[in-house]
Amino acid sequence: MPHSFGLRARTRHMFAKKHRQHGPIHLSQYLMKVKVGDYVDIFADPAVHKGMPHKGYHGRTGIIFNVTKSAVGVRVNKFVNGRIIEKRIHVRIEHVRKSKCQQEILRRKKENEAAKDEARKTGNQVNLKRTPKLPKDGYMLAAPGGEGAEITTIQPLPFSDLV
């Protein structure tokens, strides 16, 4: 049989409901409050075929640019022939989730502002930069013979030419 390159080709697992997640869509999904500028994740719901995004946008995060009565317009970046293009697609609200991509940034902003206020009150300088995980602190390992045992150092043998 010839190979299929259809619109929903290779989506067996992508457009399938998870175990024990079948059934009607929750009403809260339809009543989700979204506004222009919100970050959303596009996840196609296989129970609703209307307004389903193309499989290439599944799992992408975008910004809402338009809100209609049953759908939202989302700006999504798409990689095409070595360049990134901003695409504007309209997707029904069932296929969209609020994104958590901004939560860490907003949390850090609040912590930084609190740290700045504290620094102004106390007069201390505070470092607000994120630092990578540092190496562990060094320590001395006790000698195998207990306290006062002599530590032996091992040296390589000097090179000797046998010719």
C-alpha cells in the first residue's frame, strides 16, 4: 500500500486521549477566561474535530492576538526552511490551555522586588542574578587509621631509559 502523507498522518498517539481521560469535555474548558496577550499552549483535543490545529502546532506555546465567541487567534513561531516565521492561527478554545511559562518569571520578579526593598531598609547590597549550581564544598577526609595517622603520598616512578 502506498505511504500516506495526509493531514492527520502520524498522529496515532498525539491525537489520542490518555487512559481514563475519555468522556465529555469539562465546562470549565469552555468558560476559561482568556484575553489578548495571554500565553497559551496548543494541545489538540481529539474529541473535538472542529477548529483543531494542524499537528505541527501541537504542543506549541503562543500569544493570543484575537478572541472570538468560540475560538482564539494565537501567534505561534514555526520553523520553516532554516528560519522562524510567526504564524497566526485560529483555534477553538477546546484545543488551548493556559500556559505556565510565565509563572517562574513573575515569581522571581516578586522575590527580587521584596529583596530590593529589604536591601534599601538595611543598606546591604543584594545580588539578584541567577547563578548556576555551584560545585560542592571541599572537605578533608579522615585518615583510615584514625586521628594522628600518617598520610602516605604516592608519587609516579621517574622515567628510566633501559637502552
